[in-house]
Amino acid sequence: MRIITVSGPPSSGKTGVLIKTIGHLAQSGQTSGIVKFDCVSTIDEALYRTAGIKAKIGLSGQICPDHFFVSNLHRCFQWGLEQGFDFLFAETAGLCNRCAPHIRGILAVCVLDNLSGMNTPWKIGPMLRLADLVVITKSDLVSQAEKEVFLFRTRQVNGRATVLHVNGLTGQGSAELASFFLEADETDRMDTSKLRSSMPAAVCSYCLGQTEISSRFQMGNVKRMNFEEQG
């Protein structure tokens, strides 16, 4: 079974891109399943069901989405094996733009939205910097100049990745994306895998449910800004 991580900011078009691309995989006789990780809620399960794609939904709630993702990934892998999928996609939203969902030896995809602003690539951490494939969506809704600047800044952050423009509504570019997926390596087991990057860390009073803002109630891993004037 081939596992592929698909990350990106919320509403960047990950679901639309996956539905169109999985359609091409199905035409090649490949079966696919999706595990969608989100925080509070998602309607994507209904979208996948309508497209005839089996999906499981995981909502992290009050838990860090990154930690929730990693804690459940091995069970997702087992589910994929039980279902007999050729492809299992782990789709996760970069809720803090610091998310680090990519795994060594497993094809990593980051989906970015051209409408999110030309500086967006500079604001995103490991989910873009460590991706193998970068998919840029909604390119038809911006000018050619904006498209080129966004692409340039994306390559500034990750000059190693292959960049594709895919339209999640029309499916343009999704056949090429499917061809990259077909070349991905298979994964035999998950319990020996490692993340490509460490995850955000915070073990503090707020992690335990504290709501008081006063510094008297701030304990554990706390990082403070420096407001002292320099020079």
C-alpha cells in the first residue's frame, strides 16, 4: 500500500484536488481511501462519500492536531490494510502553519492557494519546506504576474519540490498529479517510521485547561517576547 500525506492551510483546496486525482487513479484500477484530520469540524466526509471514496474523519478537538495526527497514524495504516487499499491518503489541515505531518520515506504533498496572498509561502513551516510535491490551486483566479510571484516565493521556501498547478473544480492538472502518485514507494509498516521534522511543543498550564491570563498562572513551557529596545 502506498501512503501519501497531503497537507496545507484550511480551504486551500486539498479535498477537491484529491477527489479529482483519485478519479484518475481509479481509472488505472487503483483503490484509494482517505483519513481526514481536522480540528473542530469538517464536511469533507460527505464530499468523499458522494465521490464514492471511503474515508475516516478524525477531529482533534482540544488536542494539538499534529500530536493527534501522529498518535492515530498507525491505526489508520492498519485500517488501510484491512480495506485492501492501493493508496491511503492522510489529509491534514495546517491549522497553525507550523504543522509537521510529513514522514520519511513517504510521499509528501503540500497544497497552497494562490488567493491566500503572495507572502503565504513565507509564513508556512515544515508542511511546505519538507514537501516533495507542492500543488498550487486557484491559479486561474489571479493575474499572471501574481501567479509567477507566488510560484517564485514558493520555490524560495522549497526549491527541491516539484510544483504543479491543479484546478480542484475542473480537474486540470490532476492527471499529472496522479502519475506522480503512481510512482510513489510502497509502505510495508508504520511502527518504524519517523517524522521529517519535530512537532510544535507546549506543555504549559493552558494545555491543562487554564484560562487565567495572568503570568501568575503561567507555568511549564512558556515563551515570552522581548520588548527591550535594541541599541
